[in-house]
Amino acid sequence: MRKIDVCLSPDLIHLYSLENTAVVVVDIFRATSCMVTAFANGAQEILPVEDVDFCQSKKAEGYLISAERNGITPAGFDFDNSPFSYQVEKVKGSKICVTTTNGTVAIRRAEKAPLLMVGAFLNLSKVVEALKNWEGDALVLCAGWKGKPNLEDTLFAGCVIDELNGHYQVADDAALMAWQNYNIASKDLQTAVKNSSHVNRLLKLGIEKDIAFCLEKDKYAVLPIWLSGKLKVES
Amino acid sequence: MRKIDVCLSPDLIHLYSLENTAVVVVDIFRATSCMVTAFANGAQEILPVEDVDFCQSKKAEGYLISAERNGITPAGFDFDNSPFSYQVEKVKGSKICVTTTNGTVAIRRAEKAPLLMVGAFLNLSKVVEALKNWEGDALVLCAGWKGKPNLEDTLFAGCVIDELNGHYQVADDAALMAWQNYNIASKDLQTAVKNSSHVNRLLKLGIEKDIAFCLEKDKYAVLPIWLSGKLKVES
């Protein structure tokens, strides 16, 4: 049977083979939740980059620009890192250049995978459907927080494994543990994450509604895919 | 309150501050379980090294030597990586040089900590007692398997956190998740680990009795401590 594994941090990605492997990058709070939201609101293309200055320079090329460092948006950018900021008219048809603390790093580190998707609870079923149709192995790459594993991305990984039970076999202990963590949390994700370090960071930023929004399952039926150095959705 | 964290892999240790932090290195199957067993059987000193040839060269200096790579012991060594091989008369008063796939690497990467201990289920209470007496923060460093997190070391970390509930506060999500994983597994550790990747590797080597032994709590009241480049126990 096909195998599914979980990489709990981008700093461990060198230990995982990407050959014949579909990778799902997840950064629930909030990069991949924002990307899914942007595509659901009509964005045409998202370019994830690692450097804030480079991101800013893309403004001159017609990109809308989005940046986040340590949960905060520097001045002069079109979007902050809230999924609500992408639910506006100007997103429709736009090209967006994005840089975030963790999510864009994770995407760039997995870009050699034959299939690279962006996942969030918001587009869970689309991710699961794509993995059911994939014929190789699968890896959920958690963006974590500055290299450290985090709860919400691990819970998403466990949720994907749970949804694929019978279709994929758990590859290794990290996947087994993520699945267990999800099983404990699944009935009430909001309560489950309330003790997590990142939620505490976000609560200090006053964005409780972002947390609730990012934990909603299947709000959007879009699947961002890495294609020629950019994220796109099938039209 | 003091904080306790968990580093799930030696490849993530660069993300953790060791300042004023007591580190417990754990490699349940089987390096730290063997070290605890050796000291309980009278070993005087253990020198963990990363290189097999260097380990072998210490034989000429009067050390008993122990090596393991991928679960197997190369020819010419006094001990394999089973805790039963240390329950023999020649261990008493001996100096032992050890190299293993994961455990010795983890110890070497944490050697700058102000207090570095070797932990296993076998000496759980000694570890917990030492951390209750420590006045700084604490970190459990899981040896894992070739850089990947594993279940049994994570469960030990969760167990230590559980025992220290009320004395230390969980620092971050990895610690929170390890604690949750332990709570699921605590009533029957042997059943809990039977689906883990490393147990499957060990079962192929025919060492079921090692697994049961390494999951026994508090069999020995010894605490190996890193002192001047070697492991020793208080006399």
C-alpha cells in the first residue's frame, strides 16, 4: 500500500525522500490558510519568496504584495497575514507575492517534489481527493514555528492521515504520533489548540477570529499546486 | 514556573537554548537503557563516542568497547546494544567506550548543557528527582532514529513531563504533543509501541525481550551524569 509520512519541521526535510512523493505543505496559522483563501477569492497566481525586500520589489512588476515576520506585517504591503484580508475585491485576478516566517520557507524546501500542494483545514477535502488520486507516496510537511514543530500543523497532518485511512499506510512514528494527536483533538479543534504556543502568540496579536476561521474544514474547494515556480489552481 | 521542553530529534537541537537548562538525553531502544543498566551493574565510567574505529581503538587503553550501527554490533566488540549484555560480572568497575547510531550523537550535541543526564524508563524516578531539584529549565532530547522523531523516546519525554506536572510548565507544542502521546500510551507501553517503526526493526532482529526490558520503569536507581567528557554516576 502507498505510504504517508509527516515531516514535523522544515529543518528535518533533508531526511525525507521526495522521489515519487506528493507533498502537502501546511502552515495553518496562517500562511497556507491565507493562500487557500486568496485563490478561493479569485487570485490568479501566488509567488512565495523567502526575502521581504525581494517581495517588496515585485510590487513594481504588478504583484500585490504580502509579508509577515513574527506575526506582524511590515509597512507598505497590500495584505497582512490574516485570511480576512484576502476576502476583498482586489484579489480577483491578481498575482500575489508572499513572504511569511515559516510557510514560504517550507514550500521552497519541498519544491523538487513531483507534486507539491498547499493544504489547510479550509481545503481539506481537495487535498484528500488529490492524494487518493496520486499513485505514489505522500508527505505532509509542517511549516512549524522557526523550525520547531507546532500543534496546529501536526493536527492537520493527523487529520489528512485519518481521512486517508485505508488508502495509505502510516510510514513512520512521526505520522503515527500526529494521527494520535489528531484523534485526541478532532472533536473540538479550537479547544485543542488553545494551549498551543502559536495560538498564545496570535491571541496576543488580538486575532481570535483568524484562529476560528483557519480551523474551519472545507470552506473552500480550491487546491493550490506548485507549477513552474509559482502556485496556481486548476482553472 | 520552570519550563520543560522536548526536542524530538538531535537535528533540531540548534533551535533550543541550553543555557541554565538541564538536558535529559533519551534513546530507549537501546543506548540509554544500556547505559543505565551498565551503571546499575557497577560500571565506573562510560565514554560515548561517534566513531566506530575510534571506539575500537580505546580497547588498547583498557576500555571495554561497545558498538552498534543499524541495530547490529560489528565483530570484535565486548558488548552489543542489548541491556542484557551488560548484566555480567565483567561490567563491575569497568570503563566502557560506546558508540551507537543515535544515542551517542544526541549526548555529544548536548554536552554544553550545565547539567546533562542519561534517562530511560529504567531510571525514571532518578531523572524526575534530579529535575525536581534543578532550579533552571529542562529539556528532554530524544535521540530518535537517524534524525527522525520516534515514538518510544517521545513517550519517555511525555512521561517525564507527566511526572513533573505541577513542578514544571510545558514550554512549547512539542512538549504538549509528547505529553498527549504518553497519556494515550501510559497504561500499556508495550502495546503502544508495537506499531512503531523502531520496534518493527527490532523485532526483525529477534529481540522482543529487550523491548519489554527497556519499557520497565524504575528498575534501577542510578543517574548517569556528564562530567568532564564522560558519563559517571554519583558514588
